[in-house]
Amino acid sequence: MKKSMLKLLLGACILLGASQTYAQKKAISLFNGKNLDGWKIYGTEKWYVDNGELICESGPDKEYGYLGTDKSFKNFELTVVFKQEANGNSGVFFHSSIEGTKITGWQAEVAPPDQHTGGIYESYGRGWLIKPEKEKEQYLKMGEWNTMKVRVQGDQVTTWLNGHEMITLNDAKIGGADGQIALQIHSGGGIKVRWKSVKLVPLKS
């Protein structure tokens, strides 16, 4: 009888642990495919939803623009699917804060070919922290759908582009911060980027 009870308790613990692990790994969709609920527009550039896609596009002012989450996130794995049209200079910010169109934080670069997509840039700080090796620039598919994953856990940041690891960075300043996730449209005009998925998995500290 005691052995049977122990087996039942052990089985329950295993099931509970498995369910908790699954819950921790469940993705949150930050973009609902319908509107900009959960986000805030910063600046005068264009952010809108068309046919289930989130689109950023240069406006008449041709300035920087951002679309930031209402919530802050610290440790996570973020996956975005994007397609660049025209210039395509954009980016995915994390641990950021925005005032007007001044953003502080870190950017996983989204840029035209040979301009370091997947690298990490610190805005209003140290500038480029790490760029992908030159041979990895080939993994960007300009004018096609791309998948970028950004994993931030503690001091470590890793990015992947279309399944290829681009960079790994260890930085105590990143580990000590948290903040909004934000999509960027670069200044200069003539930029258009489509996003059709923005999903986040929270991670333990």
C-alpha cells in the first residue's frame, strides 16, 4: 500500500513539474493581427495593420519612430517574423524606455544586407556592442520573410536569423536592466517593413 501511494505521489509530482515547465514555455503573442492593442506609437511615422500584418512605414517627417509595448519584460525569448521592403532599416529594442522619439536600451538590428542584422547596438550609450561575423550576413533574405529570435536571460543575449546563430553577448549592464520591447523605423524616409508575428516566451531569472 505504501509503495503504491509513493508511486502515485511521484507520478503526480512528475506531471506537475511537466505542466509547470510547459506553462513557463508558452508563447505570448504580442501582436494580435487585428490592431495595435498593447502597443504605443512614438513619433509621427506610420504604424498600422493591413491584412493581418503589422506595417511600419516612413511618414512625411522622415524621422525615427517606435512602436513600444505597454508592458516591460526582463528575461525572455522573442521571435519576430519580418519582411523588408525598400530600405528596410528597422530593429527590435529590448530593456528600453522611450521619451518622444529618444529611446534608451538595446537594439537587435534589422537592416539591409551587410548592415549587421542580428547585431546588438546600445542606443544613447556605447553604440555597437557586437556585430555578426561578415560571413553570417548571407543569412538575411532581403525582400522575403525572415525569422529572428532574440534570447535575453540575465547578462546573456543571443540572436538567431533564419535558424543561424548570429551573436552571443555577455553584458552586465543588460542583465541589470529591464523595460519595453519596441520596433523601430529608422530616419531618412523610404523605409517599409512588414511584421506578421511577434511572440514572446518569458524565462526565469
